[in-house]
Amino acid sequence: MLSTIRAKVAQWARRSFGQASHYVGGGVILARLSNGLLIYLDGSDVSLTPSILVAGEWEPWVARHFGPAVYPGAHVVDIGANCGYYALLAAERTGPAGRVVAIEANPRLAHLIAKTFAVNGCGHWASIVNAAALDREGDIELGVPGDYLGSASILMAPAEGNGVRSIKARAAPLSQRLEGNLRVDVL
């Protein structure tokens, strides 16, 4: 009920005043999604950030099916959470009776997801794990192609001269990152 009212108010505000976003420093933008939730975004990202800033959403054709799959009290794991868009949608749907774990290896994006959870008041049931889900524990190198921050992948060879920068990250098996709670309703 509250989310429906919030979405209608946000829709009215967008029609009246445009999509709200604010530069908060350090290359970070705080944006309002079309459903009224707030999300921290990296301003240099060219993959998700422009879409979210302009439309207030990302992949509406996917989100339309994702939302109904998540129900109050569900346990959701978002592997490779990027900016935390789907983890945030899940946290709103699960509510405090549920549990959301966002797994993101990129330390900058993981930090922004934690801030997103905090500003939306869902930090008690939504958490961020700053690591890659892998079959073994250890240090890895992620290759980030240019300004496509959410398109990182594990580097198997040095990234020389191809526009890919390297980020050090931790990796661990998924079972070690779920804090003993192996129940997963939506992955």
C-alpha cells in the first residue's frame, strides 16, 4: 500500500518537476527511481547510470517480471549487483520480514549499494557483500572495460592497452557469503 502511494507521488512529481537527481560529490549522483526509491550511482558509468537518470528505471522489461517473483518475507541474493538496482527493488518487496544480500566485487559499487540501502531505510534486512562469488576463496583481479563499471569480469590475463583497468577484489564461495543462511527464494 505504502509503496503504491509512494510510486504515485513520485510519478506526479516527475511529471511536474522532472526526474530528480543530485550530484553529491566524488563523482556520485543520488537519483530518484520512478517508484520513489533513492539510489546512489557512479557518475562516470555509461552502462546503467544514464538510463536510470533519464528514465528512473533500468531494464523495465526485466523488472516487470522480477518484481512479482519477489514477495514479502522472501530471501533474495543478487550476484553481481552492479549499482544495486535489483537488490533495492527486492528489498522494497521483501520488507523487514525478508532478507536481501547484494554481492558485488567492485569496492566502489559495493560502497554505493550500502549507502543506497541506508538512505532507503532497508539496511536491517538488506546487506552488501563486497566480494565475487567464486568456487574458491582468494584474491582476484577484475577487469573493468572503460567507463562500463558494471561490466567487470575476472581477468585471466593482464589487461594491457585495451582500455581495461584492473581492480583487486576478494572472492569466496557463495555459501560462505550468506552468513549461514542458505535459504534462497530468488537468485
